[in-house]
Amino acid sequence: MRVLTLVLPEPPSANRWWRKWRGRMVLSDEARAYKETVLATVIRTKGRAWKRAMVFQPTTVTLTVDWYRKRRAGDLDKRLGILLDSLQGIAYETDAQITEIHARRFDDPQRPRIELSLVANAA
């Protein structure tokens, strides 16, 4: 069993994740910036060996997520989807590995963030 704990900034809302460009849906600049922030946080937490911290299949993943939101708006489920997409390829190979999610929402206008605990178990 391996555990990864992270404190990340609040993810952007789902309606700001995708943009239409030349008739195709692409990740927005804000989405790409958030994914880069997630990667930088994992590298800062795990150091140069961050790729060895990534969970590969057939390992299963359990996530515990606490979202401390800046303002009293936003759906927990929409932010979870963005967070899961951001962690794919960084903390785990694919979000299909996730077998359990525990998520809670709190209000903290002074320090908005995501506190995440990822537990990897052999399948």
C-alpha cells in the first residue's frame, strides 16, 4: 500500500475547463495551467523520483478529497472531475483505477485549497 498526500489549489470550474477552437474542443489555457500546477506540486512533494510515485495498473486507487472553497458557489462533483483529470498521468495511470472516492466540501475564503489523500493498493 502506498499513500500520497497533496495540498493543491482549487481547480477551475468545469465550465472553464474546455474551449472550442477551430471547431474542436480543447483544454483551456486555465486547464493547462492547473495541470502544470498539479505536476509541479507532485514534483515538489516527491522530488525527482515523482514518476516512481505514480500508480500503475492493475493497482486500485482510493481517494479522499476535502475541498475548501473560496466562496459559497460551485458543485463538488464538477470540481472532482477536473481534479481527477488533472491527476491522470501524474499520480495514477488512468482514472479507471479509482475504485473509491470520499469527498467533502467546506468553506474557507481565507485559504481555498484541495487536500487530497491517494491510497494505492495492489489489485
